[in-house]
Amino acid sequence: MRNWFSSLIILFIVVACEDTDSRLEQFQNISKGDVYVFFDGEFYIPQRVVEVHEHQVEFHSYQFNFIKACPEESQIIDNEFDTNFVLSYEDVEIENLISTGKIVRIYSK
């Protein structure tokens, strides 16, 4: 029983690392219109890329948060982003957020 449980934990870690690598790779090809889903420990918060600068990315945040599960791309409605407020992140911050699991999904346009 113990070996089975250990194997399950190792599998989870490997999958999580591969997923993180995939998101980091997607970030290298970031473009306007991409949607990044942030997770703060309680809520899933979609944010759409509105500008990409040399070392900084600007986002519009979704007007609603998702509570129980990470939203699928089809659940995120284009005109529900707050265009009156811009969030800016340095590239290093985004890479850190991906590596620490705070950015859980990226939908590329």
C-alpha cells in the first residue's frame, strides 16, 4: 500500500512539473489576447493580455471569479473583462507566478 501511495505522489509531482514547463514555454510566446488564469488559493481569476512590452505585460482582469474549479476557455466571455483597470507584471513576476502554481492555465489566441 505504501509503495502505491508513493508512486501516486511521484506521478503527481512529475505531471505538475511538466504542466509548469508547458506554461513557461507558452509564456515565451505570449501575445495580445491570451488569457492567463490566476489562482489565489480560493478563486480562479482570468486575466487577458492587452499589451506586451519588452519586460512587462499588461492585463485586464475578468469581472467575475470562479470558485470551485478552473474555468474552461469556453466559460470565459470576451466582453466580461474590466477594461477600465490595467494590471502590470514584470516578466520575472509572471515566471515566478507560473513556477509557484499561481498561474494555473494559459489559453493562447
